[in-house]
Amino acid sequence: MGLLQPKLSLKVAQRQVLTPGLMQMVSVLALNKLELKEMIDAEMVENPVLEEIDETVPMFDEVAGRQELRERGPEETPVPAKDPFNEVDFGSYFQEYLDPGYRTQQEYEDSEKPSFENFLSQPTSLSDHLAWQVGALTLDKDLETAAEFIIGNLDENGYLSASEAELAAAYAELSSAEPAAEANGHTPAELNMQPESDRAQDLVHRGIDLVQHLDPAGVGARDLRECLLIQIVAQQHEFEQLYARNHRIEPARDVEEGEEPEEPEENPHGSLKAEAEAQLETRRRAMVVAALIVDKHLQLLQKRDVKDVAKAVQATPEDVHAAVDFIRTLDPRPGRLYNREQTRLIEPDVTFVKRGGEWVVSMNEEDLPSLRLSRRYRQMLVSQTTDREVKDYVKERFRSALQLMRNIAQRKSTILRTCEVIVRRQQEFLDEGIEMLRPMMIKEVAEEIGVHPSTVSRAVANKYAHTPQGVIELRAFFSEGANGPEGADTPLVVLKRKVRKLIEDEDAKHPLTDDQLAAMLQAQGIQLTRRTVAKYREDMNIPSTHQRRRRD
């Protein structure tokens, strides 16, 4: 049996490794203008060799020239004699001697003013809005804690993210406080006899009911049906209060002895009042039918079969139409009112301008810092008195600064060359609009400018162009194509717009099928199959023919 022995061996292999400079070039190319500005600002803070060229600050050469002129000694001009009267500081004189009141000297006063950051407003989130309402109510401690627990388990749409049983189990684990003395109307002895799981389930149930009565209506629901029902019940309650207030009957005045009773005056607006009452009754009836539809027949509503819905709820088609119109006014995502996405700031990186009949591409470099190398640190490199460690540090900072400036210049060159090809291939689109957009692949542009397709992909990523047709993302110019009229290609963006246009113009009672859409496109010279049309329709979240059909 052989013994294990350590042994050295050599192996030759080739491996592709990205250098730090190349990695930085790849990352800089993928940045848009705003991200590049943030990166440059961060590099200027980290690297003291980098300086920003400020137009308002004179250059070093200008300062040196002015210093040289001073050393030459300009001709002395006679200075006029000063008037001693002008040298008296009358403001200080009156401040010191003629102010009878108490005065705090400003030079010794240290008043801390609030920062401007304290004045910046922050949009209220759904959790903050609900927690504020809970805090304004007079609740026992356990119910308030349960309500805050329920609020913390709502998703961005305002729905509960877990079932009631799961919430009760989680709340029982997290709850460590002793029950209140008289919570839920029980005595302390009865609460101690109540199992912890039952107590947690009761608090969670009450917390959910409390949250469902908060604003906006519909939050705290478990599904779409419950969300819509909560909103319908809330509007019914508000409507009944308004209806009762408008129909409040005033008590009749007693008739004294010998006085003839007054005859009721004719109301000149009687017909208008009757019409208003009829509209109120129609509104009330629509709410009742809407509640029945949402509670029991939501699946039939999705099929848009008005006759089947009317038969199921035992109502007329007119009432069902009014109820459906009312349901459309409800919000299926009530939490989105407060959980809106932040507006994304977009600033074009390039501009397409037509000058002298030709399209020109120009980089939008406004607000971008112009970098230069510090002359002071260059003098430290050639100085004999500088320490070796300091020189090594400055050399390394110079290499990093030069690499960054080269990568920024390379980014500009790559984006300009890519955009010049885009302009050359999409001149008809820039002149006439989206209908004249031509198919174009990233690979074709990469071959034309002599780079890898991944380089072009990074050059157009998250970047926008200011064109006569609006601010457009550079990636939108690249699209595959299908066979179009006379052998030309039509991009997918235009094809989807054509499909959407045909569906928007269809008869709601007799919607177009995918086969009919494909035949209509083929009549225009665009060769598409039914499955391709169905794929485009699903990509645009357009329902099928059966779901789009409206049955009266």
C-alpha cells in the first residue's frame, strides 16, 4: 500500500481576467447621465488629484500672469487724501450709545436655525395614514396593538398578506404583554382562564374589523370580493345618512282656536324634486344590486354576461347596467392611493437635432463636471522634497484619475457612434413618427461600428434621447420585425400598436377573434399567424374574445 506524499505539479492554462480599468470602463459605459454625475462627484471626493473646472474661477495660468504683472510694479498713481469725516463709523456709534433698550450682541449670539432638510415634505404611506387614524381613537392597549399588527401585515395594495389563522398564531407568539384589566368586558380572572390562542384570535379578528372601517375604504380585505363589499357598504351607509337628512319631516305647527289652517303652498320646484328623488332611488337600487353581484356572482360579472347576471340577482338589465357602472367606480387596489411609486427623474443623454437638412447627434453634457488633473499634485511629483511614500500615493491617484477620464471619453465616443447609426437608420421615424419606425437589431449596429453587441447593449441601457417625437429610450429604437408589405419588415412595436388599434375599434357585442385579427393584418401585407397575434395580445394584457364580448 503506497503512502500519501505531498507533490508539486505545474499546469499551463489560459484564463480571461478583467483588469480593474476594464471593469471600470464597462461600468461607466452602462451609466446614464445622472448616475455618471454621482459617480464623478464620489470620485472627486475620494481622489484629491481630480479637480472640477469652474468657469467662474480663474485658471492657474491666469493667476500666474496676474502675479507676474504685480511683480513688475505698475506705475504708482497719486492717491487722493482721505477725508477724516468719512472714517467715522456712525452705525457703530449709534448702536453703542443711542440704543436705550436691551440688545444682544450678534457676535456672541449663537442661534441654531433649523436645517432646510426639516422642511422637506415626505409623502404619507398607507401604514402611516392608518396608524395616525388608530392613534386618534380611544382604544384599549391590546386592541391598539392588534390593529397596528394588522396594519403591518398589509401589502402595497391594502390587502392582508396572510390568513386570519396565520395572523393569530403570529400575534400569539409576538404578544408578551399581560392582558388589560377589563379588556373585552372580562374580569382579570376570566382573561387568565381564556387560552392565549383564543385571546389572540379574538384580538386579531377585532383588529381586522377596526382596520376595515378606516380610510381608505377597502383596506384590510382578504380578497377582491371583500374589498369591493367593504367599499359598497361604506357608500351605502353614507348614502343612507344623506338620504335621511334630505327627507327629514318638520313637525306641523299647532293651529290656535279661531285660526284657519294654512293651505299647503305649491312647490314651484316639485318636478325637479321628484326627478332628484328618482335619481336617488336609482342610485340606491344600483348599490343594492352591486352588493348582490359582488357577493355571490363575481364570476358571472367577469364574463360580462348581463342577462345571466340579471337572472341570477333577479333584477332588470337596466339595474344590472347601473350596478356595473357603479362597480367600475370602486377601487380594487385602495392601498395604491398612498403607496404610489416615486416619480423617476429622466434626463436625456443625447439630443437628435436637424441642422441644414441633416440629423446631428449631440451629447447632453450640461451639469456634468469637467475634470482636470491638479497642478499642485503634479508639482509634488517632480519636487525633490516630497517623501517617497507620498510620491507613490500621488502616482497611484494619478493613474486612477487618468483611467477614469479615459473611460468617460470612451463612453462618450461609443454612445455617439451608436446614436449616429440609429439616426442614419431611423430618419423616417424622426421626421414622421412611430409608424415609420424600422426594425433594427443590436447586432447589426455593433457590426457597423466594430464593437461587441454587449458594448452596444450597455451603451443604450437606461439612456434616453431628446427627439422631435419626444424623449425616447434608446432601447426603443431596437426591435425585431415581421414580414411586412412588399417584403419590408415591420417592427414589433408597430405591430402591437396595430393589433391594439383593431381591438379598440371593434364592436363590443361582436369582438374580433385572433383569426380575424390575423386575416385583417394579412390583408395589409403583414404575414402573421393566429398564435403570434394571440401572443402579442397577451403581452399587452388584452383579454380574450370571450372576455371582451359584451352581452346586453
